[in-house]
Amino acid sequence: MTTTNDQSTTQPPVQGAPAPDEHLAVAVVRTDDHVPAVHIWRDFHASVEQVMRAHTDPDLFARWIGPHDLSTEVDVWDCRTLGSYRYVQRRGEEAYAFRGTFPEISETRIVQTFCFEDWPEAIALETATFTDLGDGRTRLHAFSLCDSFESRDGFVASGMETGVQEGYEKLDHLLSDGGPA
């Protein structure tokens, strides 16, 4: 399935958004000055279907999500519209649990709620959009709308960007190994 990158009809342009012809080998992470949100853009050398599957298949998801020094165990994974999820990331004796729901799953978009269980009052609504760039690459645009600027800033200060960068490095390896077909 081919999608366009014409965001003018679907959403307003985002300040600091990368141009469609830029090659994003690392994630571009921007906070929004007007709403408590984080935008993340990243390109992958794989089809939309492959990148989407890596986000929706629990076994694949557990292999790449988060920093290098964390392992991930998926407890609940019902990745369909109105489904839910829960996973735990571990580093030694430390454990970090995350949960949420999937209000919408389509061929090129995932909408989910996201909650770190240690901060249950800080829930984000996240939308991941996967765009075919037409040259064997897919651009991911993830938009996380937090409940407050304080929650958003805490999320960013927690090391979120390191986790994003390292997780996407692991996803690159998964995809380059012939990963999800």
C-alpha cells in the first residue's frame, strides 16, 4: 500500500519537522511549544508493511523497543482496534511496566494510549503514522500528546530520547536481518 506524505490536507505542518526528502538515519525528536506533545520522525530502510509489523507483532516489538540495556517481556498484547497491551522492561532487579489501549489500528497508523505504571496519572495519547517514501524507505512520525507540560517534560527528562534512538537502532538491525516480511 502506498501512502502520500502530503500532510497539508491531514494536519498542520509541525515546526521543526524534517523535509520529506531528508534522510533520517537517527530519530529527530521535537517538543511542541504550544501543546504538551513530543514529535518523533525516523526513516527505516524497509516497507511500510515491515515497519508496521515490527510495531504490531508482540514478539518482534519485544526485540527492539527501548534501550540496549533493557529486556522486554510482553504480558498482554491485543493489537487491534479497541485492544490493549502491557509490557515490562527489565534491567537487573529493576522493572518498568507500561500499559495502554489501541483505540485505532489501520494499515498505516497506530493510535494508542501510553502509561508508565509508576506514573499512572500521566497518560499520553500517541499516534504513529507510517509513510512510504517511494524508494524502499518508510518514514515514521510518532506524535505523543501528554496530559500536561509537566508530564511531557518528565517523560523527556526520563531518558526517553536515548530509549528511542537505541530502540530504533535495534529495529534497524531487525529489519536488515530480513526481519518482518
